Amino acid sequence: MAYVSFMGLPRFDWSLTLVGLCIFTFVVVTYKVRIGDIGIAIGVAGLCLQRGGLKIPKFLWLYAAFVLWVFVGSFATPFTDIALEQAIERLKLVVVMLIAVNALRTEGQLRFYLLFFLGCFVLFPVRGTLVGGDTISGRAVWNYIYSNPNDLAALSLIALGVAFALWFSEHSWRSFVSLGAAISAIPLLAVILLTQSRGAVIGLAVGMGPAMVLLLIKRRWLLVPAGLIVLVIGFVTPANVWERLAGIEKLSSVETVAEADPEGSAEQRLEIQKVAWRIFLDNPVFGMGLGAYPQANAMYAPDLGKRDTHNTYLNLAAETGFPGLALWCALFWSVLRHAGRSRRNAGAEALATQQYWIERTLIAYLVAAVVGTYSALTFPYLVLTVLWCSATILERTARATQRGLE
């Protein structure tokens, strides 16, 4: 595999689809310029001009079916305008995912895109959060979509997984990619802790914790830098962060949930989720419309008002009914299944290691989604598409290697 200079990137060719995807990604990560639709248009032009045919994989049909269900269900809810608007936004995301599937065809393109995404995230939301020092009730925030500490934590969790994927797939510190990814992991972890998001911490522990322990056992030389990172972050993290995170153990029982935090947010979330369950039972087929849960919550429980479920699965069930929830879960399951199979058949390759950490990233996201509402975020779907592309490239490489041995 040929590399380009010191960056450690496999050689790759540019295309209109890749340019359009990068423009869109830059816009949704940084919010510096509002040219996301231009990026989509360039990507679509690339789809029309590309050689080799158009790829439309199974998982993309699943997401398209989910969007179609949302569109149909929007006419069966009192909040039609909200649901229709969400359906249109999700349709745009289908197009972006189609662009990504056809843009990331080689290992070089895939690795460059991950590095580009990570760089944008660290240089803008992460830097803005740490330098700006803005907080809500002591919890770190930035602006735009990052003005919600839980969303900021979930998105930082995804970026941290990308950093691990780029870092641990390298066996040397000499490349720009490996060193940059390792350095990026430190502020990303700091931001997650400063948001005090229990969901992100649980997702990190369950999704990436076991993999990290196994890695440290295998590569013992990582124990020293890992220990130093933990000490530095532990030293600079305010005491109130640890106090809030210590309340996680109280979330395991209905009797102790009120003790999880002094402001009582965990107890209130439990009441909201009871309302969400009631909404789902009353509307099990189409739900109340995608994006309309706050209005539905206010209608069912006026004393609570417009609130969020803080549970992605309950939120989807209440907004899109059981069929919508099933399609959404099938979407992630199908890609993770495809990725797991391709990686197990590939052996110990750098791409397989990188893919493994992307898989762990999505698992961490799905675990965090139990205590947060994250289905409307764009990043998880982009990473899901990246995972499918990686699995397909890995599968193709394994077949080529097998044919060469025959």
C-alpha cells in the first residue's frame, strides 16, 4: 500500500462526490458557512458523472423506508407540519448518505475523510468549548447544535471513536495521522467529562471500555501515555463534574433515582419517560410524528410542558410508532452485522483495526442513546455510512487476497 509523504495516508483520487461530501461535512460540523446545500448539489453532480455505476446498498433502502414511514405517518398526527419538515430533512440525509457511499470507495478516501471530519471537529466545536468556557448549570456547551451539553457529549463521543480508530490502526507514532489522532483524543475526552453527560460516560464505558482494556493488555507500551492522560484530565476536571457523574449508580433503581442529582433532573426524566410510554401505547403504529414529541408531551402532561424523552428508543417509538423504531434499529443492526462479518474474515489488517473502533463507536452511541435523544443528529448516520464503506472495502480486499492465494 503506497502512502503520501509523512501523513501516512494511502493514495487516493479526488472526485466530485468526495468534494461535495467534504463541503457538507465541514458545514454541519463547524457551522462557519451555510453552503451545505451546495455541497449536496456538487455531490449529486458527481453521482451523475461518476463511472462504475451507482451504489445503493441495503442499509440505505432501510433508512429510505424509515423516511417514507415518517412521511406517511405525518398525515396521521395533529402535528403534521412538524413531521413533514422533519421528513424533508431526513430525505436530504438519505441523499447525503448516498453521496458518501459512492464517494468513499477506497481505503485512502475513507481514511482521508475520517481525518478531515476529526480535524473539523477538534478545530471548531472542541476548541470553541474549551476556549470559550461557556456553561449551562456548570455543564460545558458551545453554540449551534452544541449548545445542548448532552448533544455536545454524544457528538464528542463519536469524534473520540474516530480518533481512536485512526490512532490504534497505526503501529507507529511517526505518521501525522497517528500523532494527530492521539493528541485529539485528550481534548475530546475532556469535553465529554466537562459536559457532565452521564449518557456519554456510560456509552464510553460500555462501548469502548472493554476494547480499551484488551488493547492495553496487548500493547503494554500504551499504559504509560494512557496513565498520563488520565492523570492530566483528572487533575484539570472540576470536582462538581465527578460529583454529578457519581450519581450514575443511583439510576439503576426507581427508589434511588431521585438521589442521582441535586437538581432532580433524573427523577423528572423518569416521569417524562412514563408519559412517552403512554403516548406510544396510544399511538403504536404511526406515533405522534417525527420531531413532535415536545408538543405531544405538553398535550399529555401540561404540568411538565414541552420536554424531551432523554431516551432515543422511547422517543422514536412515541414519534414514529413501533414500525419506525423497528426500521431504525434494523438500519444500525444491518450495518454492524455486515461490518462484523467482513472484519472477522479479513484478519489483522490496519483497516480492520480501524473498522473495529468505528464499530465500538457506534455501539457506544447506541448505549448512550438509552439516556439521551440522539436520533436527529447527523453525525451518527455519516459514521454508519463510513462503517458500511469500510466493511465493503475490507470485504473486497479479502476476496482479492484469497484469489491471489489460489
